Amino acid sequence: QVRLVESGGGLVQPGGSLKLSCAASGIIVSITTMGWYRQAPGKERELVASITHRGIQSYADSVKGRFTISRDIVQNTIYLQANSLKPDDTAVYYCSGTWIRSDYWGQGTQVTVSS
């Protein structure tokens, strides 16, 4: 059974940082593509960052240079380091992975950027 559990969200001031974690079980993060998505109120869910099984990272233009996706193979966990946060980054952040031709999602973690 695949399970993805996000953590690390919270309230942060503009310009601040957060590190989101996604602990995976039933899926091996090092041999599949994993991603972070976000969904703001009234908006569609969008891809923020992804990392392939080869470790190739890609980012949405809106977060390039500010966010970094990484993974810990031993912990079977992926991370999203979010720096220089802006109010527009406010959203529920979801971890996602594909495993045996099915897509799996975590429950999400709320990130709120506000002064």
C-alpha cells in the first residue's frame, strides 16, 4: 500500500523559509518521479517541482531560484526547501508519485505566507 505523508507547512512571513517533507512508504522515491504540487483557493492544482529517478530536477517558473526539491534515499523521503516566500505561494502543498502506472497523492500541508 502506497502512502505519502507531508509535513512542515505553517504560517511564515514574506521573505521567510519553510522546508516541506514527504515521507513515502510502499513506493521507492529513488526509482520513480516524485513531485510537489500546490493548490491555492479558487485555482487549479499546479506542479511546483519534480525530481526524476535520475535526480533531474525541474521547477515551475514562478519558483525557480527560490525552491529546491531533494530526496533522501535512506529515509525514502522527498523535500521541498522553499525560500524567499511570497504571499502568492500560499496554498496547500501536495506530494505525488507514480508507482506501477498509478498516481498517488498525500493529504497535503498548508503553507500560508502573510505578515
